[in-house]
Amino acid sequence: MTTRQRFMLQLLRDGDLYIWALVATSVVALAMTIERGVALRWGRIIPGALLEALDTFTRGGSAHDLERASLQHDSPLGRLLRLGIENAGRPREETHDAIETRARREVSRLERGIVVLEIIVGIAPLLGLVGTIHGLITLFGDLGSMGLGDSSVFARGIAIALNATLLGLLIAIPSLVFWSYYTRKIESMAIEMEAACAELVEHLYPRQSAEAAAATAPAPRARSR
């Protein structure tokens, strides 16, 4: 066993409540990082086969085939497309509002575990700082009553206290990296799903889309004589 391993074992053995709280926080952060990494795979949220089925539908394919593909590849995008097809008989505004409401719910589900990483980013350094302050208070309190006998014991006590801050930062920094990465990834997925749903609506209501485009087009100017 190396010196570093012996020191870490002593840190856990002699550590107070704050050290164990940081260890528990690191376990939660690792678990949420792995869980979100598995849950936020592109193929699971936006299946490539479903995008191909949507492309086939926009080229003149059957809506039934697209609905069947959305059932075979159950995913957030599949549920949004299926909702749009099921509401095709309603006015365009109602279908658009229904898809938008469901999309917010799907994005909220994707962000469910990201909040935990965000909380850990904030509390891990604070727990480490509190642990360090508590350790130093305890150490100087013991020195005041027992005196400074062995300087090595004093140095080791300070090292154990400062390791609480180090441990808190070692937990917060990777959590911040993965939180930023997952947040950006969810934003990209939301944009991709929004584009796919907009394409679906445009082809479900072609006449209304053409009328809306004509209404927004600028009127031709009269020629001046």
C-alpha cells in the first residue's frame, strides 16, 4: 500500500461528518453522471430510423407508416410526432399548442437528473470549506489544552483539515463539466426535435402553410408614372 493510499484511509478513518458527507456526495455525482450519460444518448432521444421515416413522410409517404415507426422507436421525438399525427384532424393552432406543451414536458424529463449535478456543484465546495474550518477549530482547540508537543502531528492535522476543501473541489469540478455538457446536449436535442415537429406540422397542413406564407409576403408596389 502506497503512502497516498494510507493517507486516504487515515483521512476516511479520522474524518468527521463533513468528510463522509463529501464521500456520499461524490457517489451521488458519479451515479447521476453515469445515469444521464446513458439516458441522453442521441439514438435513444432522436432515433435515426425515426428521422428517416419522417423524411419519407415529407416526400409523400403515409402518415400511418410514420405513426407505426414512432411506436416502434418509442422516444421523446416519437411521442411528439405521434401526438402531431393524432391531432391532424384539429386546427393547426391546436395541434401546434399540443405539441409545444408535450415538448416542454419531454425536455423537463430530460433535465430531471441535471438538477442534482447543479446542486452538487454548489454544495460540494461549501461542504469542503466548512469541513476545513471545523477541522482547524478542533485542531487549535486541542493545541490550546494540550500544547504543541510533536510538530508532525500538528502538520498532519492541518493536512487532514485542508483535504476537506480539496475533496470538495475535486467533486465540484467534474460535476460542473458534466453539468455544462449535458445542459448543452439537451439544448441541441430540443432544437432538433423542434425542427422535426415543425417539419411535420408544415406537411400536415400544407394549404394553411401556403396561405400563411402568402399573407406574410410583402405586397407588390405600384409603378410610379
